[in-house]
Amino acid sequence: MAAKNSSVTEFILTGLTDQIELQTPLFFLFLGFYMVTVVGNLGLISLIGLNSCLHTPMYFFLFNLSLIDFCYSTTITPKMLRSFVSKKNIILYAECMTQLFFFCFFVISESFLLSAMAYDRYVAICKPLVYTVTMSPQACLFFLLGVYVMGLSGAMIHMGSIASLTFCADNLVNHFMCDILPLLELSCNSTYVHELVVFILVAIDIGMPIVTIFISYALILSSILHIHSTEGRSKAFSTCSSHIIVVSLFFGSGAFMYLKPPSILPLDQGKVSSLFYTIVVPMLNPLIYSLRNKDVKVSLRKTLERKISC
């Protein structure tokens, strides 16, 4: 399968670095990262599924966050690992578009899921008396449907925009994956409209969740300041701290990559930013939520005790 109006049937991914002496150490480093990501996210998914005490809206969203992190890390990492052990990391045009679609779908879905999690924390802290009604199972499913609809629509628009480009002889993608900006650089025709589409969509996909999160935490902070007991304030802050860390890591690296023109941010620097939110963040999320969450630690201990006793 070739790109429309072009002769390109495959791309060559340059990978993270062309220094031969770094290939083997980087392979084992990122293989370790990927194994931690898989074990951490699948472990958290299993833990939430097996423990009825974690069947609450907060952990329902966390379950889906771990699922998304596992899926989009799996979309990127295996292909990147291949670049460390092969002379040419070739990816077919159809495979490239498929990787781009799923990457966009999972990343956009995660950004809106994080905003839904912020709203959940707002209701839990600021309106605890109506929490069970506001965050009912039907409401949670409605939020989740909206998350995945936004992810699907954004991914289809991004892929459609890239698929409409004309690619000529140059098929060397200066990246370790099929990302939007490196593919735009290979186009023979003008990319002004496509870059504008990317900027607008990313501004929506990052801007809307950030505004929702900012308003939610502004209201949470106002509510916390009205709590008189030190213990109550501490408990409220600890409830939100894990989510704030995850939001900062995810949106910080994503905005740094996509909300700057390519002329300001060279692609080699963009690789590092992409590496952070595609490899590092999915690995850190389950660690942050498990190590900083009392309910998860208690449930993990009980599950291990049951396994040992059996």
C-alpha cells in the first residue's frame, strides 16, 4: 500500500540515536522500562479488578488509565526496540498510519481521562454528600464514552490529514516512531494547512482538559482552605497529589512537543520530549498511584496474603 499520489510504500525510522556504541545499552534500558510498564499497569488493572473495595469511580478511571498506558506504550516501544538491533528499521506505509492512529487515539483519550479524574476529585472533596449520585456508574460510563469518542475523532482527523500528504523519494523519518511532525517534514507539497490543523487539534486536546483540571483544582484548593482541621487538609491534599504529579508530567511534555513550531523545537529535541510521554510517563503512572495511595497498598497486601495462605 502506497501513500495517495506518491511513490512511497514504506518508511525508514532513524531511531533514537545513530551512535552504534549506545545501541545495546539503550536496548536493555528501554526493554527494562517496557517490562516495568507492562507489569505495573497490568498489575494495577488486575488489582482493581480483583478487589471489590476498589470498585469506585476513582479506581474505575484509574483502571482505564492503566489500560490506555499499557496500550499506547505497546504501540510504540516494541518498534523502537527493534531500531536498536536492526540496521534498517523499516515500517510499511500502512503500518505507519496504523501506529499513528492508535498513538493519537490513546494519547488524546488519556488527556481527557485525566480531566475526568480531576472532576471526580472535585466532586469527592467539594460535594461529598452528592458524590454517589453525581458519579454514579451511569455517569462514569458516560464520561468514559466521551473520553474515547474524543480520542477516536482526534485520531481520525490526524491520520486523515497525514494520509492526504504527498510523499516523494525521501522516506527517512527522523524519529523512533511515526509521529505527526516528522511525517510533515517529508511531504512534497505545502504543509501549512496540515500544521494549522495539528496546532488547532492539539490546542483543543490539551487546552480543554487543562482548563477543566485547572478549574477543578482551583475549586478543590478553595474548599481545602476552608477545612479547619490539619488532618482533614492533609487527607484532601494526599487524595489529589498523585493525580497532580501525573497531570504535570503528561501535559508538560506533550505541550513542549506540539505547541511549539518545528523551527523553534528541532526534531532531535522533540525525540526526547516524545520519549518522556510515550515511554517514561506510562511506566511512572502505576508506580505513582500505587506508592502514594494507601488504598492500593492495603489491597495489594491483602491480595498477596490471600495468595500466600492459599
